[in-house]
Amino acid sequence: MKKFLALALALVMSMSLAACGSSSSSAGSASASGSAGSASASGSAGASLDGQAIAFCSDVGSIDDESFNQFCYAGVTSVAEKNNLPYQYYIPSEDTTEERETNIRQAINDGATVVVCTGFMYGEAVAWGAKEYPDVEFIGVDLTEGDVGGTYDNVYCISFKEEQAGYLAGYAVVKDGYTKLGFLGGMAVPAVVRYGYGFVQGADAAAQEMGTKVDMNYWYGGQFYGDATITAKMEGWYSAGTQIVFACGGGIYTSAVEAALNHDGKVVGVDVDQNYIGTKGVSDGSMKYNPFVTSAMKSLQLSVEDALNTCFAGSWSTLGGTFANLGLQEGDYVGLPTDSDSWNFTTFTVDQYKAVVEKIKSGEIKIDNSSDDAAKPATSDSITVNYMT
């Protein structure tokens, strides 16, 4: 257990520290560790793709966070390697619009014809890039029209209805018998806020149905990686009775997992099905049990792949100038994993889950999708939320 977590924490911290130096990039089929690799991708590109190249401009954090950044980047590498296209990633050296613009400029100077940018903080930089480089296509993930400040023919943005995934996670864990909950967010950015407020609303709805009382600690760690301070905070929660924590924000999950394993607690993963982290830990002996009960997911890799494939198929005109907001009404773009290997609930069933999903799709269940951290969701007397600063 300690061996696995030490390695995971060290990896996330090393990448975050690397992001605090100069802009980082890695070419070709580089490993997730960030070291440069050769552009020796397999596959065969058609003549129409000659001269094309993809850049992945990540926001602050690490490229291998086993969550948001990693799986967006996986969408880039999948399409690039399938089509034998060169690709690079870039991590801003500091949390500023100027540095994000520097990343975009460097990517295009390096030959990128399509630039994938992740995180709402890229809004101003994408708008700048769209005007500065009108012949380059930009794909934004977790970006809305409000973030970019308008529409551009060479910009396509994808956002998700994280509040729906968060709602399903909160509803499911309470239905499964958990009454002492925690929400650990990375930073109070819109996507994380929507996840968290959805989690609150889902837990409240389940508690009302069951006639039970639920308590929840709610806190943002102020970063997208775990460290000793955040682990200590989680240790305090679990030791005081918290049963399960929704760890939402890149590599910050490592602190929740470490604390959970020390206190026989549980964790809800985010963005992707993080159950594989727990099963791997059990199989290699680094974890005494799998702490992941479920994960609140959104289809990051698939959405990036779809956008890139559409672009390289010569159909950019169907994307440019549009903003997709993807949730259950648009398809299976958010939700919980239902594969038997990842369904770790004790009493809550897949059929019960599907029934709630259908109610959200139909509009019978309405979820507040506010991303304003100051506008807390309305709740009943069935839940007490301790918002911490």
C-alpha cells in the first residue's frame, strides 16, 4: 500500500514541479513521464493529412494524473498514432493567460495545425490564438462560449454536464448506505464546482427518499495534486467518521486514497473509471483493498477523438464556431461505470442506477448546474453540508 502511494504521489508531484519551471513539451510517442520521445507513431496517413500535426496544451497539473489531463491526452495520442501524425504536449510554467498564450505560440511554431487546449482557464488564450492564427484549428475541452468570449470559425469547444455525473455519484453512495460523506475538490473551477454541487444534490435526493440524515464535509485543496498537507486533512475527516470521499481534481485523489487506506475508508473517483487504480494496487500488493466504490465520469478521450477525427476527415465546418455541452440528454457522455468489475456497490443496483439516469434524461429530475462557488445549491433538512475554507 505505502509503496504504491509513494510512487503515485512522487509521480504527480514531480510532474507538477516540472510545470513550475519553463514550458514543458514532449514529442511523438513520448511516455507519460514527460521525457521526449521519437515521432515514430504507427499507422498510415493519407495524402490529405500531409503537413498536419497536433499539439496538446494542458493546463497546470501533470500529463499523467490518471484523470482529466491524461485521458484528454490519450485522445490526442490515439488519433495521432492511428494516422501517423506528429504530436507534442505543452504544460504552462505558471498559472497565467500569458503563459498559456506562450504554449499556443510555441506549439504552432513547432508545426501544429490543430491545437487541443484543456481547462476553462485557456479561454482568453484560445480567443487570442484564434485571431492570431486563423488557419489553425483549436479544440477546447471544458471550455464554454463564455470562457472564450465569442465564437470563431476555427474554434470548437466541448463542455460536460458534470453536475449530472456528480448527482449520480452522490445519489448512489447514499442509496448504498453511506451517510458520512466528503467532497475534496482540487480548485473551485467551473467543472469541479459542478461535480461537487451535483454530488450534494444527489446525496440530498437519496437521503430524502430513504428518510435518513446525511452529513458532508466540502473543501477545495487549492491544487490538482495530493501532498502531505491534504493527506493530513483527509486523515482528519476519516478518523472523525467520514466514510467516503469524492476526490475531484486530477492527482489530488492520491491524498484521499492514502487516507482512506489508513482508515478503512472509501473513495469516489472522477473523470474516468478509476477502479483500475485500486485493482492494480491490490494485485501488486501496494493496497490492502480497493478503496474505489465508483467514479463520476465524462467521456474525455472519446470526445477528443471524435473532434480530431472529424477535423481530419475534412469536416471541420461542422464543428467550427460551435460549443457542445454534453450530458445524458446528448448521449452517454457522463455517468457511473456499470461494468461488473467496476460496480463495487453493496446494495445499490445497476437497474436502480439506470432508472435514475432515465429520470435525468427525461427532465423529471432537475439538477442545478451552477458553476459559481458562491451560489450553494438548495438542499433539504436531510443533508448538512459543512463548507470549509
